[in-house]
Amino acid sequence: MNEIAASFKNARVDAGISLEEASNDTEIPLSALEQIEEGAIGSFKDIFKLKEYLIIYAKYLGQDSTSIIDKFNEYMFEYTSKIPVEDLEKAIQQKEQKEIEETIEIGVPAITPYLKPSEDKSQSKLIMAIIVTILLVAILLIWIIKQL
């Protein structure tokens, strides 16, 4: 990422463009451009927005946006492949828990395996009892007919 940041900064400075001017021309917030040129991508919450900014800024500075995005993707792959699986699983669990809490807060019943509506067990027990009784009566009738 530092390579991308340096190429952006060098291209902008060589063209004699200030960060403010670049921000106005590209409609990318000044703080975002500063962070991009510093290589501080950790401050971006939305990776897709960052990619959009990189493409716009690369085109604005006359650089190959495809090459920039390829370098960025390689950097992100290397960075994310070093994250332990346990950390990823923990983050997923935290996100799911947060979603459940949010749905409960707004009064929408959360759909989880723990909150499934309970089935009427007495009805299923009655059906099972009727089936067993019919089978017993059938066996008894067969036995009586064989005895005759």
C-alpha cells in the first residue's frame, strides 16, 4: 500500500496539484485523500468505497487504475490471509450476536434455532397413540383370524 500511496503523492506533487484542489476536482473528501497518500487504509471502514476512491484518484492523476487496483488487491490478500481463523470466527459471531440484539431492540422476532416456535407436543403424542392402537388392533384381529 505504501507503494500506491507514494505513487499518488509523487504524481500529484509533480503535477503541481494541492490536496485541496485534488479533493475539489475528484469530490473525494480531503481527509480520505490524506489517508490514501499516507497509506493509512485502516481508517477506512468500507473497503469498496476505498477502492472507488483509488480508481477515481488514479484516473485523476493519469495513472493506470487497473494496475493500482491489482496492487491493492494483492496487498489486501496478503494482509487478510495473515488473520488467524479464530479471529475471523470470533468477528462473525460478534456480528451475528449484534444483528440478533438489533432485531430484538426494534421488536422484530429474531430467527434463530433457539427461538423457534414450540410445536404442540400433545397433538403429536395423540397421533402416535392412535397409530399404535390401530397397529395393536390389526395384530389382534390377525391373531384371532388365524386362531379360527
